[in-house]
Amino acid sequence: MKGEKRRCWNQDTVVALVLGIVLFFGGLIPIFAVSDIGLPTSPSQVGVQAEPGYIYSFPSDHGSHDIYGLEWWYFTGHLFSDAGRRFGYELTFFRKALDLPHVQEKTSRWAMTQLYFAHFALTDVELKTFHIAEKLSRAGLGKAGADTGRLDVWIDQWAVRSASPDHQVFELRAAARGFGLDLQLNLEKAPVIHGQEGVSRKGADSGQASHYYSLTRLATKGQVTVGDKAMKVSGQSWMDHEFGSGELGDDQVGWDWFSLQFDSQMELMVYLLRKQDGTYDAASSGTLIFPDGRSQHLQLKDVGIEVQKYWISPNSQARYPSQWVLKVPSAQLSLQIHPVLDNQELRTTKSTNVTYWEGAVDVNGQHRGRSVQGRGYVELTGYAGQLKMDRN
């Protein structure tokens, strides 16, 4: 019995240790390279690469793409109770494929061929509090999984699923100690594909790319729970979905990612890959989405950004940008971006063991001479330590 318990403990430890740093597609996935226990030391060893020419097909592309090593479904949003209490939320599910010979040879339901993990955060603007929770699990015995051909991803009771025959309505559910949400999301704009030729570049090498699209405007209603208080809420959400098998470049330390929704029904996504010398990688890019659903690809040269303020975390001591001016001169767009709360830092010691800032922001500025307001989310990685694979 003692020996059996030890083997079970080791297997669960493998699940935890296999999570370390992988790459950026618009959300964060850390995957530890643990060569001494026979796990892959590079994500490029598992799965096919994202290549130009990929043809998207919806709703099937909402589902899992198991031939790729990495995949995630990433939801953020801004919600308001009937009494006007405001919340921001993030719920992200990640899938990591394991292609291990000694696992493939086994037929046990406990064999580790896929790992799933998730991050859940709720920003309570009124109370100035930030709640976080996380999960990780193997795909087996119904504990976690993701369907192919349709949106259905889950870990235990945390889940996001298609909830209508036409795949225009989604259900999103998560609950942790002291907070939770149960939401219905209705698609208001068609999927927006980022990048060019079906790929979103993350570096100069052929493997540094993903297939990346967003649902930029999802009318949202449902319930948020804080403590013992359940509140009806409504608002807007954003979904990113990415899949590929690449990794960050040797000289890339992290990224700054922006997703912004404006009251004019326009949206903007920008990601800026930061290099060791403090400059932005040329692969950085973005997409401007117009009210009618048309989109415009943006290169690094099309975007200007200025950090106006910094915030130092009392927990990690990381120094994060905390206020920005973002400009797209070709669109006559100039924006001021402000976090709704300084401390929206996640420390994911129970899953990915990476510290990063992910938070709700307010936006105001000018577009073609007219005032614009909006809300969004910003993700900042690599400020509490370089996001790199352990190659030793």
C-alpha cells in the first residue's frame, strides 16, 4: 500500500512539474521542461506547426485541435449588476499535449496524453479587491477535456460550452472559494482572424506562429457571486482562441497584450513582444475591427505606445506598466488606457507557477476627431521573471 500511494503521488507531481514556460499566442502558458523524468524539453517536439494557408471553419474551429501541442480558450469581460456594481473577469482554459512513447503504449485511462489547466480571476471594482483561483488536471476519467468540432472545454465544474444549435450562444461557469460566475454569452460579431495567411506571427522562425482568432463582442448576462451574495449581471465579453506548437524566441522575455472594446462598436487587439534589450520584436502586431465586422491587420510600425505610469507589486516586487497612451496614426486613433485597479497580479503557484498581470482597464481618447470611450483587458508577462523554457 505504501508503494502504491507513492506511485500515485509521483504521477500527480509529474502533472504539476510539467507546467513551465511555453509561448505567447495571446494568453499565457508556462510548461516546465523536466527532462530527467522523460517529458519533452521543448514544445516543438509535440504537435504540428502553425503554417500559412490554414483555412478556418466555424463552428468546428471553436473545438479542440489535438494535433497541435498547445491550445487555449481565453475569456475576459466587464459586467455590471442591476445596482451598478462593476466587475471584470478572466477565465482561461489551456490544453497541453504530451506525446510520450511510454504513455502511448499504455491503455490505462490514467495515461497522461493531455494536460488541462485554467486560471480564473474576478476584479471587484467597488470593493477594490482581486480574486484568483486556478486548476490543473489530466485528461482522464472525465476530470478534464475538450471536444473537437464544437466548443466544450472543462476541468471539474469549470466549463465553457456551446449552448445553442447554431453555436451563437455559449455558457461559461466557474466557482472558487468566495467567488464565482455563471454566464451566458451571445455572439454579436463574426470571428476575427488575426495575422496574415491564416497565421499570427510570434517571431522570425517558421515555428513561431499560431492560428489565432477572436470573438470580439459577446453580449453577456448571468450571475456573479462574491462571498454569500449572488448578483445578476450583464455586460460584454471577449474570447481569444489559439492553437499551435511553437515557443518564444531566445531573445524574447514577455509581452504586453491589449484587447479593447469601444462604445462605437469598434475593437482593437494589439500584442507587443518584448526583447531582452527592451525593444519590441518586429513580429508584434494587432488587428483593428470596425463596427461592420471588417478588420485591418496592423504591423508594429502601425502602432505607437508610451508608458506613462508604473506600479510595483508588493508581492512579487515586479514593476509593471500601469498607464499607457496607444496610437494608431493611420486610423487617426489616440487612446489613454488606465487600469481600474492597480493590483490585478496573478501568482499561479498551484498550476503554472508564473506571476503575471492581467487586468480590467478603461479607455478614452479620439478617433478621427471624435471622442471614444471603452473598456478592455491588458496582459503583461515577463516582468516578474523572463518567460523562457528551461533548456538544461
